[in-house]
Amino acid sequence: MIKIPVNKHSGKLIQRLAFGFLALLLFTTCQGPGGIRIIKMGHGLGVTHPVHEAMVYMADKISEKSQGRMIVKVYPNQQLGTERELVELLQIGSLGMTKVSSATLESFAPAMQVLSMPYLFNDDEHREKVLKGSIGKKLLLESEEYWLRGLCYYDAGKRSFYSKTKPVDSPDDLKGLKIRVLESNMATNMIKSFGGSPTPISYGELYTALQQGIVDAAENNPPSLYTSRHYEVCKFYSINEHTAIPDVVVISTKVWDSLDEEEKQWIQEAADESAEYQYKLWAESVELSLKEMEKAGVRITYPDQTGFRQAVEVMYDNFKFSQPDLYAIIEEIRKAGEKKELN
């Protein structure tokens, strides 16, 4: 009998359980001809996105390390479902691996909330040291009780606002606007702190939502804005870099626990190597995306961050009293930035 995690998404998971059992026949890991193990990996991004390229790189590395005894098949563009649906398929063992925003994992690993705090990291070096150090490694395993094991982090850059009607030069420009947000309490609270109206919408539905005026603006990193073609609708991109929320490559524990130690090593090593590759691809993609969007007529601005930083200080104050255990992690992260090193 499958144990359903008790959280706010339990009802949704139960509703899809029947679909999950049918999907089991199609998506789960299986033994191919000659005893080859096949693992399915799905995600919601396009084939030109750095995440997809890194996943293909990871699949190639696994094939190489296993000498062809393990094959990973990568399915992009939400072929197997939305990000939330893919997570649910992992939970019941009907899908092997996926990429998920750490913000989405907040529902299963509350400690992941800290990575969604605005203006948490001093710079890229600070963030990378935290994610690759003891704090980041511990957070990767926080969702195991929900059958989700983090393998590594992918760079998802820094998120900034893009709008249909005007640049966002200060929090005042967000007042009265409906802003698409991730399915995350932290993201919702952040938009409220800025004075906007948070509206959770799946990434795959966002282009149409922007076209139809269901939302007025959204926030994301340059490569995602470019590859999603949202810039065709939103001609104002204000790079205030309010969050640096990483992506996480996740494997179903039902799949992980079925592997022997050598197979686990193939996957973990390949994941780590793909993360290094993805970081390089990401930096190149950010530069290219900004150039191409400017050519397409997008007005790119770099507003003063002072007002944005001041607006979200209340989030840290509230967190300190409402979730002291998690606030301790935030303090540890900040201390790591001061020292420029992790223990």
C-alpha cells in the first residue's frame, strides 16, 4: 500500500493516484534487453535551455560510467506533466528523476524555504559555497521522507521582474499588479511585501496568462524569460535580482533504494559533473539571452535595489519569531558569507 504524505498537496496527489498507477507501466525504471536498466527523467523546459542540455549531459555520463548498462531517457517540454505532476510521479515511483525548483520542494522539505528568501546571498561565490557545502548537502536530503532525494543543484540564476506595461523601478511600481509567482509561500509573501498581488500559475500556462491579462507581470531569470518567449508579451525587464533560487535534480527514493551501491555512484557522480557543466552553460546563456531580448525590443533596466531590500526586511523579522529553527539556518548562511568559507 502506498503511503500518501500528509500535507496541503495530499488531496491533489490522491486525485492523480489512478493516473500514477497507469503511468507506472510507462514511466518507471525498467530492465531493457540484456538487463539494461532504463530510467526516465522528465522536466518542463525547452530543449535549448541549459537545464535540458545538462540533463542530456548527465544521461550521457551515466551511460559512459555504466558502460551502457544504465540508460537515462530525458523528456523535456512537460511531455510527462507539469513540475508538480512530475514530483508526484516521483513520489509513487512512476518516474525516475526530474528537475524541480527548490521553491517547489518547500511543501515537502520546509527547510528549503530558506533558499527562497530574498537577497539572501551576497554574491555568486557566497551562494555556490553554501550550496556545495554542508548546508546545501543537508538540505538535499530534507525531503527523503516524502520519497524525494536531491542529487545536486543547478544554477537558476537570479529572478527579476518582467512586465507588460511598465518597468519595475521600485516596489511602488508593483502595487495593483497581478504578479505570477511560484507555488511557494515564500514567493507569495515576498510579492505581498513589495505591494503586488501574488497569483500562482504553472509555468506552462504563463504565456497565455500574460497574453490574456490574467496576470500583469511575472519574475524569472534571463534564460527562462528568453527560452519561454515571454518577452514577446512583456517588453519591460527590470533586473532587481530579488532572489537566487536554485533548481534541484531529484530522484525518487523508490528508484534510488532499488539501486546497488555501484549504480548509485554512477548517478551521483554524473549528477555532480552535470551540475558543473550546467553552471558554465548558465553563465553563457544569461549573456546571450539579454543580448537577444534587447534586439527584440525589450527594455532592460537595472533599478536601485535599496527599496526592494528594505521592503522584505519584514520577512526576516517574521521568520525569526515564527520559525526560529529555520532562521538559524539563515544566520548560518549569512555567517558563511561574512567568513567567505564554510566549516
